[in-house]
Amino acid sequence: MRNWFLISLVASIFVFGCTLPVHYMGRSYPPTTNVDIYYSPHDVKKDYEVIGKVNITAPNLPKAQNGILNEAKRRGADGVIYTNMQNLADVSNGMSFPPDKVLNADFIKYK
């Protein structure tokens, strides 16, 4: 019985420890399955409104982009406009680690 508890605990930590925290502020709509990606507001050729802002910290850009894309679908966005990217220096106990990436974006809904 004790072994089953330990296996469950380790599995839970692994599953929940791998999710990246996405910080979202804005409105939500029914989920969408297709989200357009933009790197400048000038690239959007349709009328739209910004429905929210999001940021995520991840060890690399593909993980950050994937996290934002999944959150956009969940929040019902029609598009994502990436607005800013930064490196986050992480120094702990005198040891330097590769910096995490902080990615910011706007979620948009077409009019």
C-alpha cells in the first residue's frame, strides 16, 4: 500500500510539475481550435479587439509559444500578437543557470 502511495505521489509531481504557469488577464469566450499567430499589430488585416494579455516564463521559446497557443485556444482567442520577449536571469546560491524566456502576448478576437 505504501509503495502505491509513493508511486502516485511521484507521478502527480511529475505531471503537475511539467505544466508552465500562464498568467492571463482578460475576457474569455468559448474555446477555439484555430488561432492565428502575429508578430506585429500591423500584420493583422482584419478588424479586431484585444480581449486579454498573457505572459509565460519557460526554459525555451518553443515551450513558451506552445503554452501561449494552448491558453489562447482555451480562452477563445482568434489570434495572438506576440508583444515582448525577455531573458530572465536566474541566479541561485552563486550558481548561474541558463536564463528562462519570458514571452508576452495579446489575445485578439476578430470583429
